[in-house]
Amino acid sequence: MMTSPALVPMESNFLVPNGTFFVELFAFVLMFFLLARYIIPPINKAMTARQEAIRAEFAEAEKAKADANAAEAEFKAQIADARHEAARIREEAREQGAAIVAEMREQGQSEQARIIEHGHAQIAAERQQAVASLRAEVGTLATELAGRIVGESLEDDDRANRVVDRFLADLETLEVSQNAAASNGAGAGQ
């Protein structure tokens, strides 16, 4: 059986372009043009915008990092300054404390000297009072005793005072000579 030539496909030569090729070529060029004209520019624009946004974010991140480093350095400097200030204040307080202690010690010593001086003055006054009282009593007793021994009255105040004064002067001379002998003996023993 033989087929009719109309039904038998014609052998095509691939080197000879046929209409399908031109239609496909036209469709390709049209698609290329549409892509190049309407699709790719917005995509490129969006990609460029996205790249710029990423660059800006990186720049902001770098700036934030630099700001954080600067803030950290400033914080450390402030802490160091605060420590130095605290050390200075402690040293100043220590110096003030030492000055207050020295001042109080000086006041205490002057108060001590004043109290001792007052005590010495009071002791001297009481000694004078005791000597005067003793002199009066010894004078009265000595006058009475002398009057009994002599057998006559020594009621004359001037005479009684002279006797008492001479007796007390003899006692003081005796006391001074005993103290001098005791100090000479102590000095020779050393």
C-alpha cells in the first residue's frame, strides 16, 4: 500500500528554516524585549535598593559599634576618674582626721598642763593655809609649853611670834640639810 504523497510527511531539512522557527524566534525576541523592558529593570531597581539598604544597615552597625566602643571608653574613663576622686577624698579625710587627732592631742595636753598647774596652785595654797594654821597652833602650844617650863607667862604676842618663827626656821633648815644629804648620797651611789 502506498500512501498518498499528501499524507506522507515531507522530510524536513533542518538547515532550511521553516515558519515555526520564525514564530519561535519572534516569540523569543518579544519575550526578551518584554523581560528587558518591563521585568528586569524593576527587579534590578529592587535589588539595587536592597543592596543600598544592606550597605546602610552595615554602616549603621559599624557606627553603632564605634559609638558603643566610645561610650565604653568614656565609661571606663569616668570610672577611673571616680576611683581617683574617691582615693583623693579618702586621703583628704585621712589628713583631716590626723589633723583633728593632733589638734585634740594638743588641746588635751594643754588642758592637762592647765589642770596640773591648777593642782599645783591649789596644793601650794592649801600648803600655805596648813602652814599658817600649823604655825598658829604650834605657836600657841609652844608658848604654853615654854611658859610652863620657864615658869612665867609668855603672853606677849611679839615675843611668842619670834619664838615660833625661830623654831620653824630651825625646822626648815634641818629639813633642807637632810634633803641635801639624801640627794648627795643618792648621787654618789650612782
